Amino acid sequence: MSKSLIVKLVEIVKEIDHVDKTGENKFQNYKYVRAADVAWLVRKALSERNIYLVSDVVEIRNYEIPAKEGFMQAVDVKMEFSFHDADEPTAAPIVLHSYGTGTAKGDKAVYKAMTGALKYGLRHAFIIPDESDPEADESVDKATAKANAKAVGDKKVADFKANKPPVL
């Protein structure tokens, strides 16, 4: 008996446990997960299970944003991704939506938006982590850790002065 589409997709979730950060933004000095790396891993896993992915832009919004030298083109897209099972071609596809935004001086904004939608759509669909937290704020985290360490140290000093045994 052949596996259902959902079972095949769950196998992919189990198979792809992370994507390495191979991209590097030298201007802002950080590493990132490249869309091509996500796409390659997912494409390989899908093709091994006879699953075809159809993508389509279903909504688009074009606008301009101020830039140092005039304006830049900005584009927001909503994309639809449909997973089709070639082993069961009459079965309904599993569909997800993803959003992306791109900006550019020239004509690349829509492609950047589509790439972002693909990267994050696939990462969310297959729950692919990259060990980074977009809500993390390293400066706040360091300040909090420093304040906590100081509070613990102050308590140890106070306990020592009061002749209390240290808490281990």
C-alpha cells in the first residue's frame, strides 16, 4: 500500500533537522540560512517521495519607500504552495501560504519577495530551525545576564558578611 501525501510530508519533517547558515552578510556582519540551501534540501526530500511542489504568487503589492538617493521599489507577495503526490495524482494537494517582502533599486524586488516567501514557507512547513531567534536581542540578554550575575554575587557577599553558609 502506498503512503499518503501527509505521511510523506511528515517523513520530510523527521528527515530535515536543520539547515546550516552558509550565507554571510558582510555589511551587517551576520550569518544566515540561504534560501537556496533550504530549497535544495526540501527539493531532494520531495523528489525522493514523488512529491511535486507548485508555487504561485496569489497577491502582490507594489509601492515605493524612501532611500538615500530617491526611492526604492518595494514588493509584498503572498504565495501559494501546493504539494502534489505523483503516486496518487487524483488526490487533493496540500496547500500552504507564505508571505515575502523585497526591496530593490531596480527590478529585483519581486524576486527577492518570492525568494523570501519560498524560504520561510518551506522552513515553516517542515519546521526547519536555524538556531537563531528573531526576537533575541543580544545586548539586552548580555545586560540581563550581567545584572543577574551581580545580584547573585551581591547575595553571596551579604550572606558571607552575615555568617550564613553559602547556598550551592
